[in-house]
Amino acid sequence: MTAVIGMVTFILVMIAVSTSAIITGVLQTNLNAQVSAALANVQVGPTSSAIDVLAAGPFPDGTVLVLRTPLTGDTGAYVDGRSVSALDEAQVDEIRDAVATGLSEIGSDTVDLPRLGDYRIGITGNQAGTVVVLGLPLSQVTATIGAILTTVALVTAGGLLLLAVIIALVIRVGLRPLRSVAETATRVASIRMDQGDVSIDERVPAEQVDEHTEIGQVGAALNTLLDKVDASLAARQRNEELMRRFVADASHELRTPLASIRGFSELSLRAMRQAQDDETRQRTAMAVETTEQSLERIQAQSLRMTTLVEDLLLLARLDEGQELVYGTVDLTRLAVEAVGDARPAGPDHAWSIEVGDEPVELAGDASRLNQVVANLLANARTHTPAGTEVTVSVAREGDDAVLRVHDDGPGIDPAVAPQLFERFARADRSRDRKTGGTGLGLSIARAIVEAHHGTITVRSTPGDTTFEVRLPAKPVDPV
């Protein structure tokens, strides 16, 4: 605001100075014309004196006349209002000397006359020896210029004051949205975001957001930023909760086989110690049998832990973009082989496959995609009762290779469907779980599909459950 007022002040001052200079020039030109007109009005006779000349014709107020003639010598007079007064000899001499000095030193027609002030002087004469010196006062010009400058100064000061008030109001109103942005940013900065469930509810009010102005666009951009930060914080909180649940589930899954291994190890050691204390053949045989059973159980639990650790390692590597070896995969053949492997494992289920005459090919890792199909079929076999019909279909839809696994079992509880592909997720009660597992099968399937830039979804109602896998298919060879 200071810069604006300073610039406006400079402009107004320059206008005032320029206007005063122009008006001064005009007034001085007019004064010169008046002096010339007054000189033309002077009628001098052989015996005329200055007072006689001024009294003979109308002259402007303040006119000073010094007249020299061969008969009368030097005489002087001046007009004071409506009367004409004669100047004494001393005054005439002072004026004559001032005129001579002023015209020679200043080089102009403006002279400071003693006791009278600044005058514009005009001189004329004739061959008879008559010399006329006539002057008009500059006081009227000076007064006019002073009045103009005073008026300009007052108008400028008032205009600047009014301008300052208007600019202050305009800036205050115009920056109101920016103050709202600053207040919103300050409130957001005071929120602790380093821990816990953080939600940013602060936003720039809608009435302060006008996308047609730059400040309004700043407010809209801040709101957009806060929306994204809020979504990121919510995602971070969900990831932390998933991580905590993942650690708890992994710990639970590992605790059971570790407890079994510890228990059977202690049982084997106890049997070995008893066999060492008792040398009978019967005790020794019982100890050997107990040790053999314990080792078998230890091996089974070790295999379970190995499977769990390998599944977790596979998920970690898939998250890092590793573990995939790309090649051409015939999804139709892969599905047929997977159904063939599933029939012996689930003889109490009805297995069928629906494929077209042409193979559906894609670029991918055959072993990992086979693991996806096997997991989906194992999921259908494990969580559906005997007699359930499971149908596998493969088709090409546009640029996608689509594999569907459908069953007419009891379906999935809608409450657990959103978490079905999470790690260590468990099926709902409506799907009776008959065998143990790590709860990583569907999460591995999703990780493999997403690593192939595909999607896996599920739709389920009682009697109709379908898992659908969509993967980018290879372009069809032109005929």
C-alpha cells in the first residue's frame, strides 16, 4: 500500500508542478501583453509629467510610470486603486537605478522595485529624447499561482487520504481469503501427525474459495492438498493397523508350531532319559517309539513353519517386483491341468471346465499363474461342502484374458468379503473350514495377479460365488 500511495503522490506532484509551470507561463505572457498594451496607451506631450500620463488614460492598478522628457526631466507616478500618486524624486531615482541594474544583471524584463516589489518592465522612447519606463506588478500572477498551488496541495492531500482509505479497504477485503488460508494452515500445523489416527478436518471455507481469482485458487489448491494429505494419513493408519494385525497373525501362526516342536522335543528328551535310567528292552522300545513319533510331529510342524515363511517371503518379493519369470503362458491349458489336479484332491466335489477352441495366451510367469489357479481351486474345495459343483472357465474379452472359478456353495459373508484378500484372512462361518492353512492363499493370488498388471475380484451370494481374474492378453496374431 505504501508503494502505491508513494507512486500516486509522485504522479500528482508532477502533475501539479507541470500545471503550475504552464499556468505561470500563460499568466506571464498575458502580463507581457498588458505591459505592451499599457505602453501603447501612453500619450506623452512636450510638457507631460508621469502623473499627467497615468491620469489621462485607464491603466491597471499598481502601474508604475517613470517619464523623462527634455522639458520636464524625470518624473514618476503609480496607480493606487482609482487614484494616481506622484513619486518623489528619491523614489524616481531608486526606481531608475533598480531598472538599470536589474535589466543589466538579470537580463530579463522582471525587476525588483524598491518598496514596490517585483514588476514587469517595458521601456520605450523616441528621437526627441523622451524615455518611458512602465511597469506592472507580478503580485497578481504570484497570487494566482499561490492559489493554484494551495488548491492542488489540498486536493492532493485529500485525494491521497481518500486513496489510502480505499486501498486499505480493498486490500483488506481482497486479502480476506488469504488470511483464511493462513489461519487454516496455522490450525493444520498445530495438529500432531506423527502418531495415532490423524484426521485433518480443517479446510478453507467455501465462500473464501473463488477459482476466478489468484488468491481463491490458492485456497482451492490448499483444500486439494489437505484432502490428499488426509487421505494419505488415513492410508498410513490403515497400513499400520494391517501391519500390526499382520505381525500378530504371523506371531500366532508361528507360535503354534513352535510350541508343538518344543513340547515334542521335551517329550523325546524325557523318554531318552528314562531309557538311559531303565535298561530293560521294553522301556527302550517305548522310548524309541515315542522319540520317533515326536520327531515326526516336529518335522510336520517344521514343514508348516517352512511353508508359512516361504509364503511370506514370496509376498515380500512380489511386493518388490521380484520372483517373476516372464514367458508365453497358455491360460487355457493351465486351467485344464489345474482342474485335472484338483479332481483327485476333491473327489466329493463336481469339477467342470469351460474353455473355447482357441487358446488364450498371455505374457507371464507360468508357475506363479498356476499357483493362482491352484489356490482358487483349493479355496473352493476347502470352504464348500461335499457335492458342490466347481466350474472353471477361460475366455478372451477384448484385450483381457479372463479366468473365472465359480461354485454353488453357501457363499461368503458380506462382512468379511472386503478383507478376503488380506494376509492371514480367514473364511467366514458359512464356509466350513475343514483343513488348516496359513490364510495367505488369496493374498498371494492377488499379489501375483497384480504383479502381472491384472485384477482379481469376487462376487458372492448364497449358491453363487465367482472369483474372476483379469490379465492383459497377448495380441491376436493377424491372419
